[in-house]
Amino acid sequence: MEKEEINRRLHKAKMIGNTATVACLVMYVSYIQQIISNFSGHPVSPLQPICAAINAILWVAYGWIKPQKDWPVIIANFPGIIFGILTFITVYIH
């Protein structure tokens, strides 16, 4: 494969990775609405946010333990730990 083709593929992969990172961040920030619902007396199901938090913990651990840290994976999933756990907790303290 020639060098130009490799560079094009790397550029595309970086663009898709950046877009996926932003999409993942938006997904986790969307838990804010569920937290507000919990505090408003309309609790959401706790299953989905705790599963999301566990998933995010696993992805952050994966990104962290790689020989070369995978910062997009870590950055994209770290908010999932915070918002997933926070949403889970607020289901029970509304």
C-alpha cells in the first residue's frame, strides 16, 4: 500500500475516532436529564445507567492499560462512569 493511501486511511480513522468520541460524550451527558427526573420525583430505571457505568469502567480500564494509552477511549468513556453512577444513585435518593 502506498504512503498516500496509508495517510488517507489514517486521516479517515482519526476523523471517525474524533466523531465517535464526541458522540460518546454526548450520550453520557444526556444522563443529566435523567438525574433531573430522579430529583423531580420521577425516577428512571436504575438498570441502564449502572450497566453503562460498568461498560464505561471497562473501556477506561482497557484504554488505560494498553502499552500506549488510548486517550480517545479514556476521554470518551470517563464521563460514563461519573454520570452512570450518579444517575444510579439518584434513583434511590429522590
